[in-house]
Amino acid sequence: MATFRKSDAVLEARNLNKTYMQSSGFFVKKHKTIQALNNVSLTIKKGQTLAVVGESGSGKSTLARCLLQLQPIDSGSVLFKGKNLATLSAKELKSVRRDIQMVFQDPYASINPRMRIKEIIEEGLMIHELGTTSERDKKVRSMIKKVGLSEADLVKYPHQFSGGQRQRIGIARVLIMEPQIVICDEPVSALDVSIQAQILLLLKELQKEFHLSYLFISHDLRVVRHIADEVVVMHQGKIVEQGTIKKVYEKPKENYTKELLNAIPGGRFKFKLN
């Protein structure tokens, strides 16, 4: 594993808090405040893969949306290369969003079924007005091959591809923007195990080639172990444990982390709970 310095920080979250109001009841409405993020701080370093793990409802996806500025935070700050995103103009924020891209969980729902593959991959370049027509065409043809598909696939539609192939298309759509950070929100959870391994290997190869930083969100510690340098464990909106993969997997401190590790199929981890 590489050695990282504090100066290598690309994206930082400082003391993020986010609450939701949940309503229930039919005749008499009851309101409950949900603390989705509770004083969450983390740092994504250059070239690093930081994994965020936890069960459904732990706050992982809310964290991703707040980092992308798709949802407002109640308090705290998000810094990209030292700049507070909350202070940026709309034009500056648009530029930052090119540098911070996201691979979504569902390769079926995240791709427009009415668009050809070439249009899907090229769309971001068009939105940001990057390159001439010929330059964009050249980039698209190069990128489709980097993710393991062919130029002949560019004229096809999404329904002609498997789930794993669609996720490769989603990755191509992201990487053509030349981002510095890619947030991977459960990118392999909807895929068969054999296909998961292929996508994880592809992500690692592309990370090395493009010098990417990843925030890898997952509920599956089995998957995380094969891609991450460091891991953050979230539970009910809080970070309960964090450290290197070796440290967290071999000497977990929290019962919640031990339970997640004990639940990995195969029975390798058998930690006693305190």
C-alpha cells in the first residue's frame, strides 16, 4: 500500500451533520427526527481508495449525496483541495462536479434506455462543452475500449447489454470527464459474484492508469477488502471505527464491526463480542 501524507488530501468532510424529518401515522401524524449524519469527518487522499461500510440506513448514501452537494448539510463543511464547496459560485461548483463523479449502484436505472451508448458516454462532455465534435468522438472511442467493450458497441442501446456490461458503460461515462475523485455507491452489489470480481479488477486498473481517488461505499466487507486501502465503518449516522484494511479486519475494536466481519460468508472471521 502507498504511504499518504496529510497534504495529499483531495476531499475532506469536516463534522458533517444531516437530519431528516420522518412522518408516520394516518389520522394522527407523528414526526420523528432522523440523524442521518452525526458529526462525520473523513479524508480522501490522492490515489487512495477509502471504503465506507455499514448496513442499510447507516448514512452511507446520504454521505455520498452531501459530498457531491446533491443534498444540503445542516452543519459542517466539505472541502475539495482545500476549497469549501459551500462558498463556491454556481460556475465554480459546476467545474468541481466534473472533478467529482459518481458510479451508481444500479446499472439498469442509471443509464437512459433511449440513448445509444455513444450518446451516454459523450453526454458529460456535451454538458460541460468540452472539446470539438471530432475530439469528443476520439475520446469516446478510446474510453469504450478501456472499459473492455468495443467501438461496435457504441451504436447499440442499453437493453442489448448485461448488467456487468452496463456498469462498464457507466464507468466509461464517468471517466471520460477525467475526474480526480470517483464516488462508487455500491457499484457491484447488483451483479453476480463472478462479475463483481471483474468490475473490481477493472476499477483498480483504471485507478492506477488515471491516478484516481475512490470513495467506495458498500455494505459488503468481503468486497471492500479487495479494493480499499482504508475503511470507515458507519452505524446510525456515526463513524464508529476507521483505519487501514489490515487493522480493522484483524483487530476490530467495536462490536458492530465484529458483527459485520463475522457475517462474511465462509466463516473466516469469528470475533467474540464484548
